Amino acid sequence: MIPMKLPTKIDYKKELEAASKTMIMIHDPKTLMRLIVRMIVSKVKVKHAGMILYDAQRDTYIVRISRGERGLKIPAGYARLDHKSSLIRVFSRKEYKSLSFRQNALVLDDLNKMIWQESVLNGVNNGIGELLHLAKEEMQMFSAIACVPAYCQDTLLAILLLGEKMDGEHFDQDELDFFSALASDVAMAIKNAQLFTDLKKEAERNRDLFLRTTTVLASTIEAKDRYTRGHTERVTDYALAIARQMAANGSLTFPNNFFENLYLAGLLHDIGKIAVPESILGKPGKLTEEEIKIMREHTLRGVEILKPLAELEESLKGVKYHHERYDGKGYPDGLKGDEIPIMAAIIAAADTLDAMTSDRPYRKSMDKNYAIEEIKRNSGTQFHPVVVQALVELFERGEI
Amino acid sequence: MIPMKLPTKIDYKKELEAASKTMIMIHDPKTLMRLIVRMIVSKVKVKHAGMILYDAQRDTYIVRISRGERGLKIPAGYARLDHKSSLIRVFSRKEYKSLSFRQNALVLDDLNKMIWQESVLNGVNNGIGELLHLAKEEMQMFSAIACVPAYCQDTLLAILLLGEKMDGEHFDQDELDFFSALASDVAMAIKNAQLFTDLKKEAERNRDLFLRTTTVLASTIEAKDRYTRGHTERVTDYALAIARQMAANGSLTFPNNFFENLYLAGLLHDIGKIAVPESILGKPGKLTEEEIKIMREHTLRGVEILKPLAELEESLKGVKYHHERYDGKGYPDGLKGDEIPIMAAIIAAADTLDAMTSDRPYRKSMDKNYAIEEIKRNSGTQFHPVVVQALVELFERGEI
């Protein structure tokens, strides 16, 4: 006698435990769906599997079907289902509390029986009979022979769609148990993923709100001083370009968040001018010594205004020291060479370039060619040589 | 013969599944610990159970022990353990890769055997022998007869501490299996909870950062116009007090977020003055008609400045209309009565109260008593009567 080769029995409990653990750590619903569908196809040996997933944001359901053996695809127009779908309605606990299915799963064979019962008991035109009939058609359209719903507090979160088994057999009790438990884990994982997505979005939204508020804050100085219109934005652009070039040249490795901090410093470098009288800011002639003193206070006044925002600590270096000079003859502290934070040295060059190439109350704008020559000439005295080098390279390539 | 009463067998798999699902939805580590410890005590019938939980933020371990039957407590000084604790070290995969325990659990009986083996094989003064000895002492201090570690990627996230069983028996295989699986679920739940906590904190931090940036934004107008020093803050306080009083009186039900929006509107109501020349803002004498026109533009300029922040839409009503009058003679749109958003009507009264009781370039401050009388006299013409009523009530109770 040839010994029968027994099929290896699958330990569904173990599979479930492993799956559940993987699922819960995946916070992207799409990846989650792909994972679940793949697992069903490979572990239960069905020809294909799919999933209908609730999209809370749009209040619709997304359909995803694995390629499986047959390379089955979602019928055109069925990538999304809404609450009018019969399959969704059949499983809606709010709508049809009375409908109950074996093992919490809707198997095609059972469905045929239920339709027959309904037609016998209540006549063909009965609402439930018709609903079941339409649901059956939808199942067939997806080539599903069983559907397993997943709920979270009576909200239908997902439906597993199961195609025929490879061996053509019916699903046995163990398998349906597995699907039911899996569906429940799926619901949990989806809920978890949705909470994560929501929180993450909230964090990002709030961060974005902060950045936009900073931009508005920066714009206030432009509402006051018409000569700075567009100045902060241009300085920020120049500064970021210079820093990128320096990084590309390998002349410096920047710490974490350097670019974001530089961006904020660029936007806010002149915010202290809010505290400088308009009569000085807009004076067409030469400033007196006293006026120069007040004008120069804008670096420290900027720091003062921004002090409540401890998160800007790094950026404040750019605000405070963007008028220092490489030779130590700048203000407010007369720092020299590498004592000057590189962020401030970058803004200093960017600031000068834009100031020279824009109209000012006391003079007309200069040609950019001339401005770059001037900055080059002052490399190592007013400006940091490495910064100037990056600036010149950008200019020569026409990128500034 | 008296029939033996068989103890009801516990379905650990089922318990585990239920526990895992509850755990994963709890995102507060402390609640999670309480839940797990309680479950162990009630399901496995141990005299007490406890848990040592990794606190990633402080890089230490927190100890929590259930009251259980004996009302056991954590020994003084052991509410937190650090990496020097022998129990922590024994389970550190990074430190002692070679140590392996039956069922991934450290049972007191096994520990005695291991200590004996170490002393026979390597002598008493061997490092591992001593470590095991100290770990045993720590277990005894917590009255634990078994410890089950929980890892996430080789990081020790938790140790379950298990006291004696009620029936005095040893833990059987089923129970140790259960603990091991439970520990693994615990690790997952803890990891999940930590991720949640981190994300939530980030969202809150970013929100807070936005609010503080708004405060800085509001303060810029005070850096420019010395007469408004403290004005925005006081107006905001008055406005919030009036709204609270109105809510208490039941005169209005406010929509969601009304108070936060009012707070922001209060802070930002005069931001448009950034765009008004200092010569007009600080003029000691009477303003010319042209100057009045420019001054009045501050409401619309405020809206313009804040436009990039769509989130402030509701607050902008307060910014734009805080100079409207109940009788329709205000600006910028001459709105009348209930056409004026209630937020703006509240700020209008708060603004006037503070303006009258503060020094201005063109006059000294007035007595608050007199100011309130003036506002009362203009109720129904300049001011919304319901707002005035709330303001008067606050004043009479000495709360404003």
C-alpha cells in the first residue's frame, strides 16, 4: 500500500498570533491591507483574497484584491464602495441587526440557502431577499466564496474577501474560525493605524501652522518698513542656497535641523526692526551717530522679541549675530572668525547681497555682478571666506 | 465516594487573545500596567503579581506591584530600577546573551539550580554566579517566584513578576506558556503605547509652539506702539471673562473652540496697527480726517496680515469687526446689531474698557468706575446689551 501523504496541518493559532503582532506595528492602512491579503493567500491556500477597508476620512470603503493565482482584478468602478453597496449593507449592524451568519462569515452556499428561505417565507419581492440577492451578485463579481466582516464598536471596518481554495474544497471549521479571529485582529490593527494616522497628521498640521505663523511674524516687519518688502524671503533663499552649496563642497558638516533653523533665522533676522522708529528706518539721508546706535539695536531687540520661543534657540544665533564681521569689527559683540556662528555668517553674506541689489531709502539698487565683486573683495575681512566661496560658485553657475 | 471537584481549567489562549486586544487600545503605560497586573492576579490565581516597565524617556525601569491577597508593597527605594539592578542585568540580552531560561521565564527553583551549577563549575566568586545570586535576592525582595521578560528588538521592555500561586503549587507548563505569550503581547502593547505617547506629545508641543508664536506675533505691535504695552493681554483677559460670564448667564451657547478663537482674536485684534505709521499712532493731538482714515484701516490690515493662517478664520471676525457699533455707525462695514459677530462685540467692549482706563497719547487714563458707567450709557447704541450686562456683572462682583 502506498502511504497517503497527509497535507501539513496549518497551526492557525500560531499564524494568527504572529500576524496580529506584525499588523499592529504597521500604521499605514495600505501596507496593512497588502500584508493581510498576502498572508491569507499564502497561508490558507486560496486562489485569491481581497479586502474591503473602511476609509473614515471619506466615509467610503476601498477595495483591494491580491493578484493571487488567477491574477484577478477589481472590476472597473468598484475600487471604492459606498454605503449603498449591498455587501456593505448586509454587514451593517446598524441597518440589519437581525441578519446573522454562521461563524460571523458569509459563505456563498449559506447565502443561497438564506435567499431561498426568504423567498419561501416572505415572497421574492421582500427587501431582505433582494438585498441578499444583490450581495450575492457583488460577491460573485469579486469572485469571493466567503466574506468575513471586521467590526469596531458596531462600525464595519473591513470585510475579508476569500476566493476558492486551491484544492477546490469548502472552507472547514478551523479555517472559518481563523478568518473570524483574523478579521477581529484586522479591525484592531486598522483602528490602531487610523489613530496613528490621525495623530501624525495632527502633529504635522500643528508644525505647519507654527511655520506659517512664523512667516506671518516675519511679514510684520515688511508691513512696517516698505524697503524690506520681499527682503526676508530673498535673504532666506540666498542663505539656504549658500548652505546647500557649502554642504555640497564638503566644507562643513551641518548639525541636525541646521537647514530648518537657518530657514527660520533667515525669516526672522530683521524682526527686531519692529522696535526701531520709522523715522530712522525710512530716513532718506545719512543717519546720525545716535540713530546708528538705535538702528544697530535691532539684532538684540530681535532676540528679545523671540525669547519666548525656546525652540528657536539655534536660529537666534543667526538673528543676533548677522551683523558681526569676520575681522571682529561687527556688532553686537565684535565676534571674530569662527567665533561667529556659521549660520550668522551665511545670513550676513545673503543679507548684504540682497541689500546691495535692492533700492534703499538713501540709494538705488546696484548691479548683482558688482555686488558679488564687492563681497569677494571683502572676503576674510567682512565675510567668512568659505561662505563667500560658496556664494561665488552659485553666482557663476547662474543659480543666485 | 465523594466526587472530586475538578478545578475549572482556564482557556489561556482565549484569555490571551482578549487581553491582547484590550491592551493594544490602551495608550497610557500606567493604565496598561495596572490592567496587566490585575489580569494576572485574577486569571492565574497568584497571590500577587507585579511588573517592571521600561521608561524610555528616563532610561530606567518603573516597578509596580498589585495589592493582591497579601497587600504586598514595593520596598522603599525600589519604585525605580536602573541598569545596575541584577534582575535587569540578568535579562539584558545585550549583556548576557549566553544566559537562557526555561520557557523564557526565570523560575526561582531553576535559579537555585543555576547558582549551584555556576558555583560547582566556576567557583563561588564567578561573576555570573554572583549576578544570579543578587538577582535571586531581588526576586525574593519582590516576593516573586517567577519572572518573565518582554523584549522588543533585544531591548528589555518589561518583566512580569509573579508571586506564589494561591494553591501553593508550582507553575505548570500551560501557565508558563501563557506568561511567555502574555509578555510578548505586553511588549507589543508597551511599544505601541510609547509610540502613541510620543506622537501625542509632539502634536501638543507643536500646538503649544503655535500658540506661543502667536503671542510673540501679538507682542510685535507692543514693540512698536508703547501705548499698547500690555493692552492686548488685558483686552484678551477681559474678553474671556465676559464670554465666560455670558455662558454662565445662559445668554448664549458658544460654538466649539469659541474660547480658543476668542483668545487668539483678543491677542491679535490690533495687529494691523503694525501697518499704521508711528506718526499717527503716537500723535499727541487730534487726528486729521485723513489720519483717522488711515488709523481705521488697522482692522482690515490685520485681516490681511493674518490671511495666510486659514486656521484663524473664526478669530479674524474678531479682528475685522471689533470697531463695529451696535447701532451700525462703526467700521469697517457698518454692521448692525446681531450682524456683528458676537466675538467682535465682546472684544469691542473689552477694548474700550482697557483703552479708557489706560494712558493714551492724547489723554490720561480714566477711573474704571467711570469707564463702566460710560459703557453702560452706550449699551444698545455703541455696545451689544448682552455683552454690557455681563461686563457690569463682572465689575460689580469685583472680578474685572
